[in-house]
Amino acid sequence: MSEPEIYCPCCAWWPGGADRWECTRNGCGTQWNTFWTRGVCPGCGHQWRNTACLRCGEFSPHSSWYHYPDPQESEAPEQTRIVQAGS
């Protein structure tokens, strides 16, 4: 399986490596790029199920940020056979 493309399911914003989210669980305060850990805070170990977009502010399920390429698009194009009339 190919690596997923990561972007906001609401506005299609692509987070960069320098972008950071802050864990607000029980005053943890850890700042990290949530996509490096698939939403798990490295400070307290909390699994965030929803992720806020730093551009549009909308919350979406963390898993919906991962967009996998269609495997059929990466295959070789189908061969077509030309059929002449009367064949």
C-alpha cells in the first residue's frame, strides 16, 4: 500500500512538517505534529480521535485526514482491442 496523502477533509489544507498541535488533555501541553504519531500525544499517550484543522478550524476524525491513492490508478492502463466492423 502506498503512503497516504494527508490533508484536511473539510478544506483540503495540507499540514507541513513545522505545523504543531497542542495537547489539552489534563494540562499536558505537549506540542507536536499529530500526523507523526497518528494522533497519539507523545507527552501523555492520549489518542486523539478528532483533529482540528489549523487553517479552517473544523474538527474531523483523525483517520479522515489520511487519503490513500486508488490502487487501480497506479496499475498499467488497460489494453484496448480495436474491432473492425464485420469482424
